[in-house]
Amino acid sequence: MFVQTTTCKRGKKTYLTYLVRESFRTPKGPRSRTLCNITALPPQTRQLIAQSLRGQNLVDLESLELSEAQSFGGLAVLRRAWDDFGLDKVLAAVAVPRHAGLIKAMIFGRILFPSAKLALRDHARGTLLAAACGLWQDRETFDEDDLYAAMDEFNGRWVAMEKQLYAQGLNSGVSLVLYDLTSVYFEGQGPAGISRYGYSRDHRGDRPQVLLAVATDTKGLPLHLEVLRGNRGDTTTLQGLLHTLRRRLGIQEAVFVFDGGMSSKVNLEAIEALGLMYVTRCGAGVLAELLAELPSDQSPELWDRTGLMEIVKEGQRYVIAGGPWRQERDRQRRQARITKAENELQRMAAVPRKKVNAQKLARQVGRMLQRLKAHKYFHYAVDEKGQLQWSHRQDLIRAEAQRDGLYLLRTNASAQRISNAGVVVHYKNLLEVEDAFCHLKDYLRVRPVFHYRPDRVRNHVRICFLAYWLSAKLEAQWRRKGQTIEVHHLLRQLQTIRLGRLEVNGKRLKTKVTRVPKDLNAILGQLELLPLFTQPPAWAPG
């Protein structure tokens, strides 16, 4: 079949006739016949019929355009997760509805494009961020003063919000609490009273900082986050957290898992006095003492690093664990430190000096080795001629190599309550939480500069806590579906999905459509998210 155009002249006028004709064969040869006359149809319709009969697409792909397109894929997923987890109830106490919307926008922004609050306005351009948060899409300016005013709504309301989050996230309670610390420094002047100069986990001792203490469950869902004064010992943070969790969240019986930095004698006694159990890692010195007391037939060099050994000493229960991967990691780490120190020692020894102060040079070498964490691996001295002499401490290196891959855990739980394997699993959960805690650092990657008020520092961290909580819940939901996709990476990929109006040859259609990249279709199908993009969400502007 085909469309035939015929020309007919009547007087001075020319008329065109459009006929749909069909060709066929007969014993007397090929013939054709007219099926219908489409002259009366609109020109655009006649063109579509002709293209269809020629086997072409009804619409020329080059004539299709998406106008008013705005990014919304990641926002659509976050908005549905927000509704599914009932987080509007948590913000119900916020008096001003617009402030609640701005808080939601800051939380979504922290996950999709971590940045300073002043940059939220720029990142929101070309996205449906305002609409997803119940704000006016065309009028919202995300003014920084308005954002700070919204954050101030946390003052006096946060404790109740944290209780609601705990009840909604863990309505059956929690039996295992993982505890970790990190630090955040300020690019500008930090808030008076809580920011301090001192030891920095970020290696920025030149900046004022505060400590962040987080408690999570075994799945990485945060239970409590506290902002603590900077430059304080790790051991001074644990008891306050214990009392807060018991008083605020009602956690009376649980196993607390924390790293060796918090396991002071005072802290362990305080935990036992509260009737709680703990699992913690001990230092290399305690491990060396226990290994030295083992019989010769249980020497560390005979271990395959896959078994577990329980040791009870002076009423304390210890579990020695290890693994081949950790053994290789310890070896590589030690070798890297020794190599860096060797290169630096050779450089310092080769520097020509007219006048040598042996004591000053030795101090310089000592500080350098301490900085590279290699001081224990070397003997060094300055001879009478002022030459730097150094050598390896081979006995110490060999002894440490025998302990590669081994680590020591301590617990006050009996073997009937927690087996040796259970103790190791609890500690490995803590290591996973330490990795997850990096996401919180990612949210705080742009350091707060103008937070001169301590309450605004805490409220800034609370925004990050809510973003951390939402992404952890979403990741747990996806894990139950058998997917281990990294939430932040996928959500930022989904922001490439755009919602807009379709134009055909410059004519705008009323219906809104979404454009989903082909490589994302399979992932969305696995996570059961495709229905979000088959039709525009109800909150999207019409």
C-alpha cells in the first residue's frame, strides 16, 4: 500500500488528491486499486499515514524534543522513601511548613549533591528539588538566612525527633550497639566553647575541630549522634553516650562494640557496673603479652590465621582471630612505612652540613620517623663526624611479622551468651560501620565556615544525621531485595533522568514524559523502581 498524490486542474486552480492505493497481481498482470481518499484529513495526519505505509516511524525521531526538562530521578526515589518511612511525622513538630520543606531540601541535597548551604540554590536549578519538598517550584530561592532559620527549628525539638526515628527504624528494639568516633574541622573560625585545636584524625592539626560520636545498629542504621568538644581523649566519650542511650532511647540490655581507643579500664568497669556486655579490640602490646605466654606448640608462626583461640587470663576472656587477607595487609603496611622511612633517612644522611648539631639532627630524625609511623623499626645515631647512621631493628620486624593478621578481642560476655565466632562477627560489624561512617564525612565534606554558634553546628550535623539515616534505611531496603548497590552513587546517577514536555516539530504536547537512559532500566527493574517513572509523580508541577 502507498499514498498516491494526483494533480487536477480546473480553470486557473490546481487541486491535489491523496489516495491510499493497494497493488496486487492477477493472471493478466499487476493491478492497483484505491482503498480510500484521505484528501480531507489534516496535512500532518496524511504525512503520518504515508510514513507508516513506507515502514517508517509514525514520528520522525529527529523532530522529537524534550522541553522544560528538569532532573528528578534521584529525587523521585528519595521522596518515595521519605513517604514510606514516615519521616513527615518526625518533622511534624516544626511550626512553619516552609521550614519543614527547607529541612527536607537540605537533607535531599546532602545526599544528591553535598555542598555548602549557599550552593543549594545553584544545585537546585534545573531540578525538581523544591517541588519534591513541597515548596513552590518557581518561587523558592533557598535563601541562606531562611535555611539557617529552618535549622534553628531543631532547637528544643531534637530529642523528641531522635526518639521518633529510633521507634520508626527499630520498633523491636536493639540488642547490639556499635560505637565509633570521627572528627570534623572548620575552614574558618570555629564556634566558641566546643571547637579546639589538637590531635586530628583528618591530619589537620592547624584547624579547629569538633568530635562526632555515632552509635548504630548492626545494619549501620544510626541510633544517636553527638557533637563533642574537640581535642578530648576517646576514652572520655563512652560513658556519656551510655547514659544518653539508656535515658533517651531506653536501651537497657545490649552488647556494646567499640574500638580499642575507648577501652580504658574505667570505661570497661563502668559498662560492667551498668550490667551491659561489650566487645572491644585490645592493643598490640596486650596481644604480644598473651602470645608470649602460649606454649611452644601454639606459636603464632604455626597458625594458618583461619582459626579462633580463646584465652582466659585473670578472669578476663580474650579471643584471638585473624585471616590471610589481614596478614597480607599488615605486611604491606609495614613494608610501605619502612620504605618511606628509608628514603627519608637516605635523603637526610646525604645532606652536606658545614656545622653539625648532633642533638638537633637526632631530634629531626626522630620526629620524621614518628610522623611516618616507623620509629620502632630503626636504630639511628649521629657519629663524631656528624654523619647520620641508621639500621633496621630486624628482631622487632621478625617478631611483628609473626603476628601479622592477628588481632585480639576482649569481652565480658560468657561463651554461652556469645561464642568465639559471635565475638568476631560483632567486631567485623563495627568495621563495616566505620566504612558507612565515611558517608557522614562525605555529607560534611564542605566544612562549615560561618558556624560561630554551637547550636548551629549541632543542627548542621543533625541535617547530616537525617541524611545518613534515610540513606541507611534505603540501602537496607535494597539489600533485602538482594541488591548491594551503593545508594549515593546510584541516586546521583538517577538524577540524569529528566521530566519534561514532549515537542513534535516544535509543537508542544500536554503530557509530561520522562527520559530514562537505557543503562539504568535494568537496575530500576531489579529494585522495583520503574513504576516511579512510567508517569509523572503527583508532586511534580503540572
